[in-house]
Amino acid sequence: MKLGRRQFLSATAALAAVGTSPHIFAMQTSLGPTPDRYPIDAWKVEDQRFSDYMIFNSPLERHWSGGLWTEGPAWNAVGRYVVFSDIPRAKQMRWDESTGQVSVLRDNVGYSNGNTFDHQGRLISCEHNPARVLRYEWDGSTTVLAERYQGKPLNAPNDVVALPSGGVIFTDPGYGAHFDYEGKKRDLELETAIYYVDDNLDEPIMLTDDIFKPNGIVLTPDGKGFYASDSAPTHFEEPARIIRWSLGEDGRSVSDRQVIVTSEDTIFDGMACDVDGNIWSSANGGEGIDGAVVFSPEGTLLGRVLLPEVCSNMCFAGANRNRLFMTASQSVYTIYTATRGA
């Protein structure tokens, strides 16, 4: 049936009237429960200096839930996405900043845990089984950077940072070998330790084993040292610690070990640093502690970002590197901050 010009205009006007009716407008703008009042309860100031890092009207956003144990976030500035791991499901996931959507990036990835991008933009991942540090090349192939030390298999590489020289430093606590869940259960053949490796080495160099359970790792903003979390309480009658080491010029040696933070009620895991040198660490200690905990470079407790789930790791994301992305148990969260990632 053909419509005449007058009939067409009448029909168009009727449709426009329906589209702008109060009923339809209300449906389009009713998006759920009333938002939380600003400032949200997630911010917790422990030292007045932390007020400088909060944004009054920044909400805590949960973007996705459905993982088993999310870990290892790494920001890719070119693609504007965060790679993170769902370890028990052996998947690498991808959070797209522009859409807020989460999708599967890779499946069957060896129970990958920590991730980072090197200075050439290549993804480097720590895998629990097989226990190795893997690099994804531009052509889609992979390069195994480390899988054995002194002829013995690595425990289960956990977290990793990339140096400008091309080398990487990784922790090897063995968590992926304790149960048939985040890897394959087996006896550890090596001491838990922190290693350095690059393309010119046949096997990694042990930097230090003066740590019970080396877990998260992050470079200092100047790149001259790193922090590592010691989640000792999971297997030892020892407190949790955050320890700083200075790096040799070539990254192949460490010195000046300093315990920055010690805690009897909180276990630290993955970490990030901001441009002022503050340490933003994951925190596991129950309600009122779970989330992100922030320390000054000297170890003073500054504040917290509280989450309803145990937090495992974090990174700064976004074009301005001011959006804290947190992997937390089964979910991923973000919150805008008044600082930037180093």
C-alpha cells in the first residue's frame, strides 16, 4: 500500500508524538535503583593526605562478574583495554574502556595469572601450568622466556614487570601448584624466589629468595627498584609484608632490601604505583579491609578503596591513567582517582 504525501506526514507526526510521550521518556531514563550519595562509602581516609587522591563525585563501578578468581590486570593504551586473567577457567579476558564490555580474549592459556605489556607493546603472561613466562609476539606466535631454573621446573610464575632494556622480572611463589584448581597440583622443586630473564639468557637469574611467598610486583616510578608483596601468612606463621629492593643498572641484581609495610591482619597481593610513588596494593582481610589499600613510599597508611569482594590485583587505566582497575574475586571494578599511574 502506498501512502500519499499528506498521509505520510500525518503518520510521521503520530510516531513522533509517541516517541516523546512522558511514559516512553520515563522508561528510557529509569535505569535501576537510586545511585549512592557522593562521596561514596568506598573511600576511606586514614591519613589526611589521602584526600588529595580522592575525587568527591567518582563512583565505584562494577563492570563484570562471573569469574572464578580474577587476576593480573594490564592496561593497553593503544587498544584502550585491560587484559586480565580468570585463572581457574584458564582464560584471558578483555575489558574495553570505550564500551565497558568484557569478553574472552584467549582460552586455554595455561592458567595465566599476572600480565604486563613490554616496551614494544607485546603481552607477557605468567602461566601456572605449564609453569612458565610467555610472550605473545606481533605475528601471533609465542616465545617462552622462562620455564626452568637449574634444570628444575619453575613453581608457578605469578606476577611480572617489564624493564626498558627488554628484560622482565617475575615472582614464583608456587600458588598454582598447591591445588588442581589454578593449575596442576605438584610438589615444588625450587625455593620460592624472584627472577630476572631476557632473550639472551638460557635460564633466568635468581634475584632473591629472601622472601617467603613472593606475590605481586611493581616497579618504583623511577624504575630503579621494585616492590614485591610477601603473602607469607598463607603458608607460614609470618606477617604479610611489602618489601622494596634497589635494582642494579642492568636489572640483573638487587640490593638494599627494605621492609616497607608489615601487617598481621591484611594479606597483600598485586600492586600499582602512582606518579607520587604511593603504593596501591590489593588487600585481603575481611569486611572493612578488602579492596585497595594505599601507602606512602615510606609505608604510612594513607587510605583505602573498599570493595565487597577480596581484591587480588590492580592497575591504572584510561587515557589519563587515573582510573584504578581492580580485579576482585569474581568481578572487576573501576574508580576514578585524583592521581595517575606511574
